[in-house]
Amino acid sequence: MTDKKTVIVTGGSRGIGAATCQKLLSKGFGVLSVSRTEPLLDGITHVPCDLMDPDGRRAVFKVLAERDDLFGLVNNAGIATPNLIEEFDHLIYERVMDLNTTAVAELSAAVIPTLIKNRQGRLINISSELILGFPTRTAYSASKAAVSSFVKTWALELGKYNICCNAIAPGPVETDLFVKNNPPGSSVREQKLNKIPLGRFGRPEDVAGVVTFLMSEEATFITGQTLYVCGGSSLGSVPV
Ligand SMILES: NC(=O)c1ccc[n+]([C@@H]2O[C@H](COP(=O)([O-])OP(=O)(O)OC[C@H]3O[C@@H](n4cnc5c(N)ncnc54)[C@H](OP(=O)(O)O)[C@@H]3O)[C@@H](O)[C@H]2O)c1
């Protein structure tokens, strides 16, 4: 193990992932972005990878697992393809599940042996407040509920190696993904804004700050949790 702490962020090219890379970099972490397009920010190592290509991604994961300076993994890349349950489409469902859930398990499984060897590490899955349910998000909400569940099992399995595993469930955050599914002027966008007690949509930096906290020395006793970063919009719907 080296003194340098390197964190892998999937989907660091834009949105929440890009803000996360920037924040981690500012705190002194080495940062690798696993994405198809190159991140705009200097100082980040781009690992080109289409996470929807199972053979291609496994080859990349194998190389990443060989780095002995690995400290953290942020499973951030994700897609949402809204449709009603009666419009169920097997291909769409498979694509959402493959990127949002299967690739998360595969990449985590690949790097965990290195973290175990190092006797420290942090795994963070970016989930969503829509795990609580939302019309047109059958596949998306289920995929995000799965990654929230993953961290509970991983926390139990990996605590003895000093590896903390947590999920973050963002509410609406203004990114390409959000704008595509909630266009300016749409009623769904207005409804979502009205549900947020803090009266604004989230910014990518709001989530990036929490990822960085969970990577920090201040968060060494937090594991197996899903933290809602949602401006309060999940309140009234979260089971106690
Ligand atoms: N924005 C929100 O309101 C919100 C709320 C809750 C949860 N989330 C979750 O937060 C995460 C980030 O969302 P975002 O809003 O920042 O999305 P975004 O702006 O659309 O960015 C998505 C990122 O995922 C990467 N990605 C997508 N498909 C990929 C593929 N096949 N291979 C490799 N990388 C891929 C993209 O990189 P390339 O295109 O360069 O490959 C991009 O960097 C997602 O998991 C999302 O579900 C977002």
C-alpha cells in the first residue's frame, strides 16, 4: 500500500460525478474517472470505458484492481429511462439494470480484494430518493434500491477489514440527466420543486460534498447507511 489515496469515480465526465471528482481532487485524493467521454477538469485520470459493454468493462476493472493505491470507489454512473409499467420493455429494463446495478456489483467485486489487502477503504453507491417510488421509474427505482441494499450486505462482510460502505440517495439535482427527464416548464419539474422544503433543486456540489465527507477521516464510524441528500423532499415518504 502507498500513502497516496486514489478514488475511482464512475461517470466523472459530467454532472454529480464531475463535481465529485473536482471536490475529491481539492482534498488531495488521486482521482480516476471511468467514463466514455473525457472529464473536462485537469488533474483527473480518464479511464475510457463503456460500462454497458460487459466484456470491455471487465477488462478495465481487472486493470483497475491491480492498483495498490486504491482507497475508494464511487459508483456514480447511471441512466434513467422512464416508462409506465404497462409499457414494460425488456431491453430498456435490462439496460438500466445492467449499468445501474450489475456493473456496480462487478466493479466493486473487482476492487474489494485490493481494499481488503490494504485493510482500509470506502465504497459509495449513488442511489436515489426515487427508491421510495415514483411513477414511470419501475426499472430505475428498483436498480437504485438494489445498490442501497448492496451497502448493507457489504458493510456486514467488510467491516472487519476497516472498509466502510454507504449509499447516497440524492433528490432532484440539476444535471443533464435531470433536465432530460424533467424539462424546464414541465409540470413534473414544477411538482418536484414544490416538494422540496429548502425551495431549490440540488446542485452537483451538494452531493459531491457528502461523498467527500464519507471519504474523510471524519466518517470512519459510518457504514451500511443510505444518506438522503434531497433538500428534505423525501420527508413524509420515508418509512421510519
Ligand atoms: N440528477 C439527479 O437528479 C439525480 C438524482 C438521484 C440520483 N442520481 C444519480 O446520480 C448519478 C449521476 O447522475 P447525473 O445526474 O450526474 O447524470 P448525468 O449528468 O447524466 O451523468 C451521467 C454520468 O454517467 C456516465 N455514464 C452514463 N452511461 C455510461 C456508460 N455506458 N459507460 C460509462 N459511463 C456512463 C456519463 O459519462 P459518459 O457519458 O462520459 O460515459 C456521465 O458522466 C446517477 O447514478 C443518477 O442515477 C441523479
